[in-house]
Amino acid sequence: MKRYLIRLVSSLALIGLLAAHILGNIHIPFVAQFERLLYDTRVRLSAPGGKDDKIVIIALDERSLDAEGHWPWSRDKLARLVSQLYAYGVEVVGFDVVFPERDVSFELETLKQLGRQDPAFSRKLERFSPQLDRDAIFGDALAQGRSVVAFYFHTDERAQYETGDLPIAAFEFDDAIRDDIRLPTATGYSANVPEITEGAWSAGFISNPLIGEDGIVRRAPLLHAYGNNAYESLSLAMASTYLDDIALPVFVDAPLLLQGYPPLEAIVLGERHIPVDAQGAVLVPYRGGAGSFNYVSATDVINGTVPNPEQLAGSITLIGATAPGLVDLRSTPFGSIYPGVEVHANVLAGILDNSFRWQPAYTQAAELIAVLAFGLLAALVLPVLSAVYATLLLIVMVTAAVWTNAYLWDEKLHVLPLATTLIVLFGTYLLNMVYGYFFESRSRSHMNDLFGQYVPPDLVSEMAHDPTHYSMESEKRELSVLFTDIRSFTTISEALDAQELSDLLNRFLTPMTEVVHETHGTIDKYMGDCIMAFWGAPLRDANHAEHAIVAGLGMLNALTALNESFVEEGKPELKIGVGVNTGTMSVGNMGSRFRRAYTVLGDSVNLGSRLEGLTKAYGVEMLVSEFTRDAAADRFLYREIDRVRVKGKRLPVGIYEVVGEASRVPDIERARLLQFEQAMKLYRALDWDGAEGIMLDLVDQVPDKLLYRMYLQRIRTFRAEPPPADWDGVYTHDSK
């Protein structure tokens, strides 16, 4: 109970901390940063991708600057740009550029100076000067169609100046709500010269977007306050111009205003309802990374050489800088190099598609309820669960939280916080796991005392998570057992002194044991040069037969590498035989009160030992019983060696050589397998001549294969002394 209370109180403290963060009583930077990270991830995952053909960006790119000269260009050149766009059938032309200063024509000023000395010339000049006034030319070009120019507000108290001609405001604030308005407020502005403002259809501000604490642009203001008036952003002004409609603010009802709700709720543009936050901003609906819109080089437009002019017909164009040195780069959820003009384009596309995600009024309440509900459930339940079930519960709860959040994000376009919910779930889980670790370490130590000498450390750790499932008590279980032995070890040992023999055995047993551990096997014992291992206990293993075969093949491969070292050192090469059997065995802690061992016993174990002994007689490296083959039939390719009666067994058993993994056996070896299989059928049918012919062919192919030569000798023996009439094809081995 004490352990439970400690875990519960720790979890409740975490829940309280997060609740205080949600309510604004404290600010936890990590939580805020994690929330921003999750938001950016959702934006990237849900971005529609592809290009929006309605909007085309006219790029003031490096190629245009090389062709048309450095920026700023003369206003008459910009007039040609605008006129050409109208000629291409563009619906709305927008400028992400401000022109607060006049384009003073050098020629016009020179003529005016000359005119001061000649009144008649001055009068003529006055009549022709409009044709030389580049600002007027630009303004006239803008007036040929629907155009939107940009201006920007100053928010620095030190920048309280007004430059240019400020356009007409979108609307004026009502005195009743003026003090409650939370829109960004300006101290001054820089607008366009009067000729440009008057020539344009509309204008919108391009002041800095609302940048997060980490410098990433996630929100963009649609409205900006200056004096008692509100002004539209460039994106909103372009959408209003394109739709030929007026953007109207939607204010909350008086009762909600009295409760502290921000007065501005949304902006309505025709049938489009644009949800905004207290600052009149929207979440930027990014379509994707940089390049989500079609680009056309400005010089191509000026010169009438646009490669695909049909893409401009009926489109909305945004003219903005992308050239190095001019480019207005922003950090966005898609990266730190993102053209500012594309931020405007994304907002414009969002208005036209009516696809803004937003945070509803219930956001804070929903976040608090989620933290309390999930947090309390985890705090109450996790302490009484095992690590496995605690993890499963965590997965279920995290899945539920993420799925609900994703559903609201995708289907309702609601943006609800997720970080606090995930933190309370993972935090509560970790608190319980860390606390439980100190007690589980005792269990792990106990399991290590019981099984540490038999199974690898990683399996001991796995067993310690749920020790009730593992016991040293004896039981009957289907397992697979493996025996391996060094051939002619007596002869080898006689040529070595005690230290050399010890070193050789250590170098042999170590890699062999590693193979057993890698396949989750259990080392039963070392018997001199012999290794006995089994699979399926103490850790249950549904594929124990397959893993035992993999271990046998792994031992043979490890021996090849080991022999290479022995040859270099002038030591004798080792050869081993491997026998594997599968069947019911007794497994448990067996022995006397003086000494006990975790081992396996039974006829199935004895058969595994017999199979290892038969490998030398048949000239193969590895033999498995028919029971092992049946349990691991799909992965490996087998050669049926014989049907035998081993010493001490009455019933015959089929024995097989493991040729290798089925997917890796070459075609030529498969052909030999088929030949040998046919030869064995003829052999058991007493067709000595037919069997002999195939065996001779196999010997020609593989002269050093003892198996083929052994059967040739057996065939010749049976030809001279035929087996009894009731012979069943079984060969009896009388020795171990």
C-alpha cells in the first residue's frame, strides 16, 4: 500500500503542475516547446501537397535582376509588368512590395531645370510631364484591372512617422469595444505614393507575421489596428478583390464579452467564415514546403515570353522577391528557408478554400479535462499493473488521445493541444517504471541467481519482468535439444599440454556458446569438449526447433572462422558433429541436496545425443530427427539420410541432414537432392542396380561425400547378402 501511495502522490503532483500550466498560473517552457513541435508535425503530415493553380507567384528572381537590372526597377518597367499580366488574363495582381518614395525621373527633372529659364518651354513641359511621370504611369497601369498594393505598419515606439498615402480602412471600431480590441496596434506606417495608392483597386498591410518564441511563423494577422480603424492584410485584401466582396468582422455577443472573451470572433467574406484569434490572426494553412505554388519569372512576363501563359489566365498573381539579397525568408514548420511571399500565398489560398484550422473557445477546458481524465486514470491504475500491462495501457491511452486529436484536426479543423496529455501519460508511466525498477532489480537479481548460468543476460532481464511465469520446478514440455562434440578429440588432446588444451577448449566453447545465446537457447552443460543446449525453457519459444537448427548452422560457420585462426597459428583444425532432436522432455532443477542443475532428461534427449554420434558414420556435419524437421519444415532444405533404429530404441526414426536455408541452397545442390531422393526410393524397393547407378553419378559429382560412398558399399553388401523379405528399409545401429 505504501508503494502504491508513493506512486499515486507523485503522479498527482505531475497532474497539478500541468494543470497550473494550462490555467496560466505558471509557464513551463518545455511544455510550450513540445506543443509547438507537435503542431508543426501535424502541419507537415496533413499538408495537402501539390500546387494551387489559382495562385501564381511572379518572382523577382536572380534571372530577372540579371535581365532587367538591379532592384528597384523604374516604375514604367513595373507598369509594363502589370499591363502584361492583365494581357495574359490575370484576375488580380498583388504586390508584396511597398513603394513609399517617388520614382524621380532624371529626364523630367533635367527638363524642369531648363524650363525655369524659358517660360514657353515650361508651359509645354507641364503639358507633357504626365507622360514622363513614372509613378503616374505605374498608377495608370494598376488601374487597368484589379490590383492590390502593399503597405506596412510600424510597431516600434521609435517609428512614429507616416509615409505615403494610407488606403481606406476596412472598418472603424465601435466605441463600446474599442478598449477591448486586442489587434496588433501600429505607431506609424509606410504606404505608397498617392498615384500608386489611387491607381490600385485595394491595398493590404504586409507587416511582420506573428512569430513564435522559436522564431517560426505559424500565425498571420488578417487585421491591424491604427487609430480607431482596422486595416486588411494583403492576403485578405486580395481575396476580397478577387471575390468582389467586403470582409466584415464578427463580434461575440455582449454576455460573452462580459465573461472576458475577446470581442473579435471571425471575419466573414461572402460565404466564407474565417475564424480568427484575439489578435485577428489565423493559423497559416501551409500547403507544403517552399515551392507549393507555381512560379513565373518577372522578366518573362515583361518580355511576353512566359513558357506556359495559360497558367496565368484567370489566376491571382503575387509579385514578390525571391532573389538572393532581396528574398524575405521566414522560418516555418517546413524549414527555415521559406519565401515570405509564399506565406501570403498560403493565407490567400486558405481564405479562398475556406480551409483554416482554428482553436475553438473550449480549447482550454478540453485540454484541462484531458489531462485530469487521462492523468487520474493512469495514476490510479498503473501502480497495480505489471510492466507489460502498464505498457499496453499506456499504448491504448496514447492511441486514444492521439486519435481523438487527429480526428478533430482532420474532420473539424479544430486545433487542440496535445503535449500536456502526452506528458501526463508518459510522465506517470515513467514515474511508475522508475519507482518499480528498484524493486524489479531485486527480482532480476533473483532470476539471475536461478538462471544466469544457463541463459544470456538479456533473457534473464526479460524473465525478471514477470518472474511468476518462470520456475525451477520440474515439468514436461516440448523442447528441442542440441548436442555437439569435437571429433577425434582424444587424439588432439594427447598432442597438447594442459594449458594448451584449456586454451583450445575456451576458444572453442566461447563462440559456440555465443551462438546458443544469440538464438535464445539455454546452455545445459559442458561435458569436456561436448556442449548440450536446449530451446523452449525456461523462456517459452514457439519456434524452438527452428532456433536449434539455426544454432547448429551457426556453430558450423563459427567453427570455420575459428579454424582459419588455428591454421595460421599452426594448431590442428577441429571438426564437429551436431545432433538436434525435438520432443517431450522433463525440464527443471534436478540433482541432489548437495548439487543441483537446471537440465533436461528423457528419451528425446537421448535421441539427440545419438544423432550427434551418427554424424561421423554418415559423413555429415549435422543431423536432425524427423520430429525436428517436421517442426521447422518451411525454412530449411533437408536431405533424408536414413531410417534407423538407434541403440536402446525399438521404433525407427527418420534422420535428415540440414542442407541449409531453403532460400540460399543453389540449384545444383537441389538437383543432387532430387537424385539422392530417387536413389533412396530405388534402394528401399531393392532395386540395387538402379540405386547404384544414381549413387555412382553422385560420387562422380562429389567424390569426397562419404554418404554416397557409404550407400554404394551398403548396396553391394545387400546385393551379395539380400535383406529379409519383410525388410522395411530401416538400418539398425548397435553402437552409441
